[in-house]
Amino acid sequence: MKKLLYVFGLITACTAFAAAQDKGTIETGVYFPALSSPIFGTWAKVTAPSLESGFYGDYYFQKNISIGAEFAYYFGYATIASDDSITGFRLCPQFKYGGDTILFGRNGHYYSVLGMGVYHDSLDGNGDTNFGFSLGEGLKVDMGKGWDVGLEARWHHVFSDPAGNNLDLLPNASYRF
């Protein structure tokens, strides 16, 4: 798993460096701690919501189209049948497409996001890595000088047994340069 993290980091760094040589825009952001709630199927019946936080980087090669990657960590889905909790993280390349609008009298941005990547769960030291995807919508408000704040709603489906389906509401802050 460590090798996978190193490879992901190297690819992300090389992509960011190559993107910086172009005329595009790079955005970095952080997801503030928020709830990730299990929904649908067995996963929702055996676990309770968890706090989640993370960070991301996107390269806008056109004004409203970007590619990027995210890393998020969830602090512990409590298992309903025992006192155990499931912790883990995800590494997901992502694609965003959106447009501009006015929100609260300020310039704003709305977008759709599609991600696909690796989800790793750990229960009592036993890890399990699976692939999954996410779909979501987000809104951001321009706070000036490259800073934005926003909220993103994201649905994740993980191809595991039991299949994981989570709904996340992710407040975030980002900076474009």
C-alpha cells in the first residue's frame, strides 16, 4: 500500500509541475471535517456515520474544466454490532465541469465532479483495498484574491463486500494560482 501512495504522490507532483508550465490555473483545497453517512444496502445497516477530512488539487486547462486528484481520510465508521470502528482513506483522480454564477451577491462557481479511485478500509488492523467511484455537485463563492469557500455533496460507491455507498457533505476552502 505504501508503494501505491508513493506512486500516486509522484504522479500528482509531476502532473502539477507539467501543468504549471502551461497557461492553465491550479487550485488547491481542503475539505473541513464533515459527516460521511453510509446509505443503501448492507453497509448502511452495519455502520454509523463518520467524520471525514481531506485535500485536493485540480488543474483547470479551461476556465470551467479541470482534472485533479483528492485524498480524504475518514476517522471511523462505528460498527453497530460491536464497539469497533472502520477507518480508512481514498485516493481518487477526479474530473470537474462547471460554470459561473452569482451567489450571495458575489461571483460564484457551480460544478459537477466525477472521480474514480482506490478506497482503503481498516478494521482492527486488517486492511481491505477496493476500487470505487464518486459523483457529486458543488458550489463555491469567490472570497477575493484567489480564495473560494464552498460546499460539495458527493455520493461514493465502493466495489466491496458489502458494497459501500456513502453520501458526503464537504465544506471546503480553496486557492487558485
